[in-house]
Amino acid sequence: MLTLQAVAEELSLPEETLLHQSLTAFLLREISLIEAEIGQLRERYAVLQPVDLKEAISKGRVVAHPAWEDYIDWQNSIEAIRSIRTLHS
């Protein structure tokens, strides 16, 4: 069975060190996944920032639906990355 103690012993690491490294790796992976989603939005709408997408929507360069939902998701993604980085620091 996979346990913190078993893995720590196998790797000759203190459990606290293993736990810290594991949590750090998890948080960095979460950031990478969110950044990949943001990258897809940048490509889909050919914009760099959420404000650029908002402008494209208001000027009619992109269809409002689902662009508004994507804009909101993008904003939420940025906030999620900030929150994760706060946890990580």
C-alpha cells in the first residue's frame, strides 16, 4: 500500500520533506494545467490578455457566446494561479 511513510523510507527522506516536495509538485502541476488552458484561450481568440478578449467581444470581432464565458473563466484562472502561488510561497 502506498503511504507517506513507506515512500519516505524507500527514498530515504524525512516524511516532512517528502510531503513538502509532493505538495510543491502538485501545486506547480496545477499552475501548469491552468496556464495550458489560458494558452488555448489565447490561441482561440488571438489575444494575449483577458482585457484584449473583452475588447474583441465589445467590438464584435468575436462572437459574444461563448467568449464571455471564456473571458470569465480566464479571469478566474488568473485568480486561481495567484491563490496557488500564495499557498506555494
